[in-house]
Amino acid sequence: MATWNAIADQQACVRLVRNAPRAALCWNIRCGMQIKSHPTPSNMGSDQTRRAIELAISRITRGRPKTVQPSRKLSIASVAEEAGISNATIHNRYPDLAELIRQKSNKESREKLAQKAKALQGADQTAKELREELAERHADLKRIAIVNLRLSAEKKALQEQNALLAKENDRLESVNRELLAKANSPRGTVKNIR
């Protein structure tokens, strides 16, 4: 297929295509010519592609990409998708930008790793404090169990003593009733003892 730039005798068509994109599309369909479209990352110059890659890196780093998911990490694949180019373009034509992406993603990884290590260290300290507190609670529980056992033994001894005292009280009450009965009976006289 010939491009419209290669056809010298159709200069009028060239002017028409440049001035009216819709008419150019119709001409393309009728004549079967390939018409250059507006610049996109795939057909723009290397400076424009570099700029598109840099903007994609910036948008992904800030967490405000246009194409990829905002939660997606910075990588060559995500930058290529955001810029509208292939991964190979970044690897082959812009190795300096590929290295920049790797450095930034490694930096992010190191920062996240440092944050997780710090959080883990804080969790370790919390766990240590909780283990110490748990050991104190176990010691308190053992002391309470010993005191409870001693108090249970004392309670049992007091209950036995109370049972004996109740029996003694019953015996004394029966003796007291007998003595009152003798004292109140007309036959028995109570002697005064000095």
C-alpha cells in the first residue's frame, strides 16, 4: 500500500487530508491509501516517546495513572502500558529510563521493606511485653491458687470445728433444758452453792 506522502500526483489529496481528517478517512476508504494519523506513542519521534515514558513514570509514581490500575506498582511493564508502547521499546531504545524505573522500583521496595521491618520490630517489642505480662499473670495465678488452697483447707478445718461446736452447743442446750426442767419441777430443789 502506498502512503499519501509517496504519491506525487495527488497533492490535492494531501492538502485535503491535512486540513480535514474526516475527509481523509473517507478518501482512505475509497482509494485504499494509508493515511498517517496524529502522533501517538507508537509513531511519534524518539523525543516524544521519551517524554511519554517520563510522564508515565511520573504518573505511576504519584499514584495517578491514566491507563493502568492506580494500585499497580512501578515496573517497566506498567510504564510501557501507561505510555502506550511495548516493553521492548523501553528496554532496547531507552536503557537509561529502564534503569531509572528499576532504581525507583527498588527504592520503593527497600522503603516498603524498611517500613515492614520497623513494624515487625514494633510488633516484636509488643509481643515481648505481652509475654512478660502473661508470665506475671501466671505467677499471680499460681500465688492465688496457693492462697485459695490454703483458704480451702482453713475453711474445711473451720467447718469441722463449727460442726464440733454445733454438737457441743446442742449437748449444752440439752443439758441446759434438763437443768431448767429440774429447777422448775416441784420435786426438785436447787441448792445454793457458794
